[in-house]
Amino acid sequence: MMKKLLPLLAAALLAACANISKVEGEQLVNQRMTVKVTEAWNKVSLPGNVQPYEVWTQEGLALDELRLWAGVRSGQALITLPAGSAQPGKKPPRVPTYMAGMAPDQLVNLFETMYAIDDSLVNVTRIEPAIFAGEKGVRFEFTVVRKRNELLMQGVGWVSVRRDELFAATFVAPKLTFYPRLLPKAEQIVRTAQIHG
């Protein structure tokens, strides 16, 4: 019983330390992409945890997460690992790094690698052409079996490139309840994405 409660307790403690602000209306992501928010979301910032993406949630980070990347340059990682996160005796995890000229399947693999960075089991189930932020790109679907609690998550992502800069969004939530209920709200935001500047 305690093993199952620990991840929830850790998530609650993390949330208590997080800076949470309501976002609605037109939002500018990383000074490079605008999205329109018709129904309020919560933007989460963790102290001392500088990531190259924004994190938004409806129900809390343990239950749903919308990530937005804007203007990622060639050679830049999609995620920043906390200092001291490498485990003794283990190779440090491979950090997914965007490089200009990547093929669509390589772009999708960046996100597969990112969601598997904590040894969670990730499986990409679908990749198809799509428009994201006004540019040709791909939409992909995937599942994640979260290592910390073995919860089955469903995810979807969109990625495109403009002038060798990457723009992307991913949405992940528990497959059985929160994903089908919250996906339309995430898609509504993603459809409004436009590159700024």
C-alpha cells in the first residue's frame, strides 16, 4: 500500500513547491509561438527547473500534461535533466537533442526518447502528416507505461520545423479516463498555434 502512495505523495509535494498560474486568452510561448486559450489552463513552473518547454495542466501534473516547445534551435535538447540525476554505476540517460535536417521519424524519436528517459516504456503507435503552427509536420500517437507507478498513459504529439527551428506540442494523460476527456481541450489549443516572428 505504501509503495502505491509514495508516487502520489511525491507528486503532491512537488506541486506544493511549484509556481502555478492560470493562463487564458492569447499566450506567447518562448517569445516564438502564440496559442489561444478559450478555457483556462494552469501553467506550472518548478523552482530551479528550467526546461525548454512550457507545462500546462487541467487536473494536475500527475494526471495530465500539455507541453509546448517553440523555436528550439539545432543542437538544443528537448529536456533539461536536473543536476545529479545520473544514478551511480549507470550510464547517464541519452538526452534527446534536435538537429536541423532531421527526418519526420527522427523528430518523433526525440519525443519517444524524452518520455522514456526515466525508464518508462514508450510505444509510438501512429505517425501521420499534419500541419502544426502553420507548417507541414507530423502528428504522432504513443503510449507510456510510467515506471514509477506502472500507470498506462496515452499521448499525442505534433511537431514541425520552420527555418531549422523546431516547434512542438505533446499531451499525455491516463488512458482510461483523463485522456479521452481532456484531449479535445488540448487539441483546441494546438489548432490555434502560430509561429511568432
